[in-house]
Amino acid sequence: MSQMSMSAASRPTVSVCMISYKHGKFIAQAIESILSQHVDFPIELVIGDDCSSDDTYDICEAYARKDARVRLLPRDRNLGVMPNFSRTLQACTGEYVAVCEGDDYWTDPLKLHKQVKFLDSHPEYVASTHQATVIVDNVPIRLFKDNVPATIVTEDLVGGRLFHTASVMFRPPVVNLFCKAPLVLGCDRLLNFCMSFLGKIHYSPESMCAYRLHSTGMSSKATVELMKLELNSIPYLKQLDPQFPKYRYLSYVYAAIGLSRAARLDQKLYFVMLSFIFSFADFPRNLVHIQSRLYRLCIGKK
């Protein structure tokens, strides 16, 4: 397959949404992994840098000058993760939208081709995802998640992430649901739910992207107050889907806060207790999860 640049008059088949904040050490690899995709359809890379104080913006600007497929959004102030993600998604014009944050990268040059081929031939699916490889200091350490079903629905997503954000490709109506949501910290979980409300999600066990864990990543800096923003999404999710399992998700969110490294001991006990209480909406299946959470609390594991 040959690589096709997007002409000014054509709508891209895929828009790749990339948000960045102080990703200067990583973003060139992320951009190269997208521009080197082997495709026979037009793509665009839309980058929303959130006023990075390092050289991230300069690197992105250099790519935008030399490759017409790269579109760097203007910036005038720091917006925060979710507002920056929303405005970058809304700037995407493709028939499909894929996501890759500036500190991750794709490892398979046929990734876009495979996902477009699947979605083109399966209109009942709203999104396509796949396995990811977790990277620390450029060394692969594990796969992101094991035993993920080939078809994912809302119920499967309540207990946490089954796939990494750099693996997703979805149809544009998902953007409308996501961008109307209240402010949260975990944009990825909210995005996943929005996908599931509009149709089935396909999952491939083939690892085609890398999820980079590093000390400056958002997850390493999340405070308890920031993590509590996740609670903002629950009324909205319930509004979109009256069957959304509100109490099961509350139990999950409280457990995630209580088991985080950022929580003090008193906070750990409080939020794990709340998780325990709300988990009984899922009795007796909740007993297995309670045992696991208590074990993690005792050994201090995130």
C-alpha cells in the first residue's frame, strides 16, 4: 500500500487526535508513528498542545511546516486535560477518529488500515480497539490487559479500563457525547462509556501501540481531589443510558481513590468503606472484588 497525503479538498478518512503537555522527550516518536502508517486513504493529525513550557510545541510546529497532514491548533492559555481533549476532538474532520497522546506511540504501521477495514465492514460496531504494550524506560514490561472479550459493551467497562486510549478508533458521533460531559479527570473512561452507548466495541488481541509509563504522566500526579472529579460523570452517564449501573461504578471509583498512592491512610479507609457499601448493588459478585481490594489495601499496592 502507498501512503497518501491529504489534499486540501478531501475529507480525511481518519483524523488522529493528539493532545500533549510537556511531552518534548516523547512527541517526535508519537508523531512519526502516525505519519509512517501504511494507508491508501487520506489522514490528518490534529495536535492540541496545552501550552507546554518545554519544546513540545516547537517540535509539533516543525512537523506541521513540513507535512500537510499535520494540523497544530492555536493556543493562548493552559486549558487542562479534558477541555484540551474536547477542543482537539472537535477539530477532527475525518470519517473516523483515532487517538494517540503525545507520550504514547503506535507500533504497527498497518494499525489504521486494519481498524478502518474492520469498521467499514462492520457498521454495527461504533469503535475498534486492541491490545497495548506497557513501556517503562523504553523497555516493554507487560501487556495492558489480559482476557478481554472480542466484543465489548457498557457492562464490561464498569470495572475499569480494558484497553488503552492509544488503541481506539471510533465514529464521530462519539465526540458529541464526550464533549457535552462535565469535567472529569479520567477522560479515557468517559470516552469509553460514550463509545459503548452508541454501539458495540471491537477488541483485537494484537498489540499495535505502546503505553508509556513515566514519572511526569498524568496518572502519577493525580491527587485525591482530582480523582473525585470522576464522580461528576455519573449523573451524565445515567442520563445518556438510564440502565447505566450507577452504584457499581460508584463502587469502582471509590475503590480507585482509596487504593491510590495519593490517598492518606484515613482517606484510604474512608473511600474503601464507601466502595464496600456501594458494591452490594452487585451482590454476590461483589465479594470477589472486595477480597481483592482489601488485599491491595493491606499491601499498599495501587
